[in-house]
Amino acid sequence: MSPMGIFGGTFDPIHYGHLRTAFEMLQALSFDEVRFMPCGNPPHRSKLIANAALRLKMVQVAIEAQAGFVVDDRELLRDGPSYSVDTLTALREEFPLRPLALIIGMDAFLELPKWYRWREILQLAHIVVAHRPGWRAPDMGPLGELLANSGTHRIGDLHQAISGRIIIHDVTQLEISSSEIRDLVAARRDPRFLMPDGVRELIDQSGCYAAHENVVTDAVNEG
């Protein structure tokens, strides 16, 4: 059975950097779907700018034309912090025999030991690290040990077991961030070509980023 990719983030807003990473993972790792999971209450972030309903709608509009892209709103519906281990536990209960693959950036991977119940994650899913130029995988400490024990370069390993492996995969670097987009909109500049037009139209209609103090940084995954 092909793995399900799980792609979490605040998506405040979603942009082509998110979409290109997910698309490359979908194709290169032979996922049958990548499930976008907007974060409800990120444990390591300050207040979000766009509300949950708008962020969900932006993701829906962004992915609607791409086969294999799915949105999952469970973190938006759950009270309390959006911990990855809780989301993966719920998915594992729903899909007991299906390989699950949590997609995170190298920056998030380097912070993994700070995540809530982080050692349980590999019991529930694989970890796919989206590698961009300038980052280097750790070879010492708890993450170096984790990579030595669970790391693989074989895509087939993600298909042959339901969890437990880590693969680092290069993705195209697009220098786009949600925080920069929010700043552009607040400065009354057009974010065209940084995101799908449908997302851009929702931002314009809602006025959600028209004036704000930028307090949330961009991330592939919230931990």
C-alpha cells in the first residue's frame, strides 16, 4: 500500500513553496495522496493572523485542481495545542495498516527533540525531511543517533513498513514565506505569482492581512 504524506503547517497563507514541496514529495516518493493539515493552535507559535475557517478555505482553493492533494481539518476541530503526535495517533487509529509519512522541513527536524512526545512519532509514522540548500543533516546527538538507526535512502522502505524510517529528500528551493506575503499585503503590494490566484482573491476579499503586526513565522510543520 502506498504511503499517505502528511503535510502540516499554519498555512497563514498557503503559497507555492508549500505546494511545490508537497507536489515533489507526491511524485518522487510515490505517495497516493498528500494530506494538508492546517494547524489549529500551534504550540510553538504566537497568535495566527487569518482565522481557522479562512486558512482552511485557502488550502481548499489552493489544492482543488491537483489530484492526490487532500485537505484534513481535524486539527482545526480539536481543542488544545495541535501536537503532531496526537494527529498521528488519530490517523493511525483510522488507518492501522497504511504507511504514514510526516513531511517536515530540515529546520523543523533539527527542533524535533523539543516536540511533545517526539520519540513516539516514529512508532506512528515515517518522517520525510524536505531538504533545502544550506541545511546539513545532523550526525551527532539524539538526531544523529536517530538517523543512524532509522535513516534510509530507499524510497521502497517507506512502502514496505507502516512507520519507523527517516528519509531526507531534496526539494526545489522557492524563496517564499508566509510572513513575507503578509508583509507585502500589509504594505498594499500585490502577492500575485507567489500563490494560486484563488488564494490571492480570498486574501483580498477578506482583508485579513491588510494591517497587522507580523507575529507568526512560516513553517512546514508545527511540532
